[in-house]
Amino acid sequence: MSALTLPDIAAQLSQQALPLDWVGMCGIAAPLHFDGQVIRASVDAGVSLDDGESRGIHMSRLYLALEAFEHEPLSAALLRRLLERFLDSHQGLSASAFLRLRFDVMLKRSALVSALAGWKAYPIELNAELTDGVFHVELNAQVDYSSTCPCSAALARQLIQQQFLTDFGNRSLSHEAVLSWLGSAQGILATPHSQRSTAYLQTRLHAGVDELPVRALIDHAESALGTAVQTAVKRADEQAFALANGQNLMFCEDAARRLNLALKRLPWIAGFNLRVEHAESLHAHDAVAHSQWQW
């Protein structure tokens, strides 16, 4: 008995001829070689189905192409080669190819003052597209920081002033008495509120950028904000963090403007879209600001 040919249902004609913008797979587990680490990524891979007569694409060809992640470091060049392979394996069917990678980058961060250090995870997303020979990459990162409300800081200072007048208005002052008062709960009776905040950065890389500047983007954003959340700390580090917050009072609008100006100075960014969220400790809702440039 002769062997039967396995049926290829995807090669059959569609009963409803209609092109589709994106067809593929989401949530594929893949290892990435990045920054000297092997990390787990979740990958979405797809192509357009421009031939509306075709029943479907060859998803297994996309999946097998992703094996390239096992053998070489992650780079823009690797992403482009993968997209080219997607299209080569779908000649006559597809004109566009897409990749989306989600993963966490682990960076070891030093404490502000002491010799301690600890690890922080930064969620990263890479989006790559190749359409009619035009290739572009988006690098997206999430950065957590602390934000202290300028309004609450001013209100707290006013209460401290009022308490000072109450306690010292009819007394002669001495350095010792004032110093003791400043170190007491009675003196500093009010504090401004602060909250953990998050910046969501979407950046489009210039053509020709090969090395993916993940660490540089994170470092630049944290430097602009001035109050990145910490890992391992001693009391001296916590005090330095309090000082950093006091010297970097900011509404969400301030944070968005800082990041806007900082990102524009990066030579490898062709455009960006950013959003900051301050998880309010005063309100039950969040404060949000959005800014974009050449997006």
C-alpha cells in the first residue's frame, strides 16, 4: 500500500477571499541571549496574509525560525533577519512580518550611600516590523520611581511654620532649643505624601541602530527622574532617598516633561511616546500625564 500524502489544509483556497493584517502566534516561550544573560521571553510572531484567496499561513515556519534566538545575542540585525526569513517562507502570501518580544532585564543596582546592592527587574518590550523592505524597531521599557507631591510639601511646610510660631512666638530663641524642636515629632508634625510611580516609555530607534540600548534607556530615564526605587538599603540610604525626594518634588506633569527633554537628547531615538502614572496615596485614583515626539 502506498503512503498517503498528508493533507495541507492551509494551502486550500479560502471560501471567503479576504486579506488579513496579521496572522501568527502569541506567547511563544523563547530563550534570549542578552547582556551576558540567558533570559526567558514571550514572543509574538506573525505575518500579513495579503493573498485573500489563501486559507492560511504556515505557522510552523515562523515557529522554527525562532530557533535563531538560541544561537546568537539579541540585536536589531537578528530581528531583521528573522523577519526576512518569515517573508521568504511566505512568498506570494505576505508583504509584512512582525515580532514582539516581552521579557524582564535584571540589573544590579547600588544603594545610594552604603556598599549594598540588589537586583531590579525592568519589563521590556521590543516590537519589530518589516514591510516592503522598510524595517523599524520600537524599544519599550517600564521604569519605577518615587514621586513626592509639591503641593503636599508646601502644605506640610506651612503647618510646621505655624507650629513654630505657636511654640516659639513668645520665647527667645536658642540654637539648642530650635535644633531640639526640629528633631522632634512636635516640630515636624506634618510630612508630604509620596507614592510609587511608573514611567512607560515607547521609543522608536533610528534605522541603522544594531545594539539595542536597553540599559542606556533605563539609566537615562532614572537619572532624569532622580528618585528611582531602591533595592537593598541601610538607614543612611533611606535618608539619602528622603533627601532625593525632597529635592525632586514633582507632579506627574513635571515627570513627563523631564522625561520628554531627556529622551530628546538620546541620539538613537527617532521618536517616542511616554506615559507616567503616579499611584496617588492621597486619592483613590491615579494621576497620569502623556507626552510624545515625532510619533
